[in-house]
Amino acid sequence: MTDTPPDRLATDPRSPHHDAATLERGIGIRFNGVERHNVEEYCVSEGWVKLPVGKSLDRRGQPMTMKVKGTVEPYFLDTAGDSESPAE
């Protein structure tokens, strides 16, 4: 596995951009400098994230999402803690 997260990733298993192995490893998203924990899908090259809108659902029972543009910085959660830990 690489230490670079994919350019585009979705949490919905029906999406062609879904990767279960990457999601199991753990992905963190920093959007416009703020940690986001509710991102449904992101694209670094196009600069957007899809966020759920309240508790509303679409006709298939999936959360309604809104695409927001900005700076997207994904990172792996398992390597984020390693770089900040002090050397023993």
C-alpha cells in the first residue's frame, strides 16, 4: 500500500470510487483547514467534498448530500499518529 490517499474516494459501496481496503485503513479529511468527520465523498484534483445535509434522505434512503468546493487534504489515520509521536 502507498502512503498517499487516492485522489477520489466515496463511502457509498455502490459508487465506482469506493475502495473498502482504503476505508478500513482509515482516512481523515481536512477541508479548508478544518477537520471534517462527515465527508461522504471527496475529490482532491477537482477540489470538492460531498457533505450530508441534515437528516434528510433521498428516495433510496441515502443521505442527501451537498457538494462544497475548497481545499481538500486527505490523510491516512494510521500514519498521522506515527509522525507526531516523540522518539523513544
